[in-house]
Amino acid sequence: MESISVQRRRELITQTRDQLKLELRDNYQVDQEDLRAWRAGDHSALEASYGGWRDEVAEMTAAGRTLRRVRVVSEPLSEYQQMSVRFSGAAVEAGEQLRWLPRRLTSALPLPGNDCFVLDRNIAMFNVLDGDNDRFEIQLCDDEHVVKFCLEAFEAAWTLAVPHVDFRPEAVSRLQ
């Protein structure tokens, strides 16, 4: 695995036609400002923040690029994921294909140990986070076996996941 910079990560993502992303964490340090706005009930700040991503997605899809994302989530949802569910709809309307996968359905799935991207079906990229959910390293890999593993993991997760428009976390019943 090659360790790459945030700038190189961004370059690769912007040059990609087909992007798959598998997110495995319930919280991300990078979005703590959004989480503070959520806790304060400042929905206008969140709409502005998520609106930036919506605009990026709209540009991507207008250029013929695709983005499919699966978010693996614990139940009940963390505060962070509650916020994400509430404000992700704008990006979905702009063309992001987003699905939610309750963690309880992943027990028998082979999944990578870190969040990953598969770019144009031939490169795998991993966001390695530290114990505080902050990015520690970005790894890049073009080994065909690793890419195949990530593609298969993503597609297995995608098959089980619930499309954003149908996801109702409040309807989930917990085991007693």
C-alpha cells in the first residue's frame, strides 16, 4: 500500500468516472463543526454545509460521473448518523446513490477494515482513522486482488443496504 496526501486523494477522486464508497464508522471527526450545529439546532448552517456537497454531486453527475455510497450504521443511530440521514437527501436528489446498511446485517459479510473507495473499478483507496475518528493515513492500492475484494465487499453491502429514500431508522426495532 502506498500512503498518499489529501491533495493526491482529491485529485484521484476528481479524475474518477465511477466512484464507490463504503463507510464503516458511526462518527467522523472531520465533521465536528456540523455536529455542533446539529446539537445547537442550527439547520441553516447544516443546509449550507451539506449544500456544498450537493453542488459537487450535481457537477459530477452532469459530467456523466457516478457516485454510489453505502453507510454502515449502528442502531440506534449515533447523533452523527441522525444528522447525516436528515441532511443527505439534497445530495441524493442531485444524483448521489446512497444506501444505509444496519450494522446488524453485516456480521457475515467480508468487509475491509477501513472505509474505502473503489475508483473506476481498478484502484482501491482507504481512509485509515485513529481512535478519535480523525484521518490518520490515506492508503492507495492497485493490486487486483485487493481491488476485487473491495468491489465484492461493496456490492455485497449494496445488495443488503436500504436506499436513502426508503431508510426509516426510527422504524427499527431493537432486540430486547
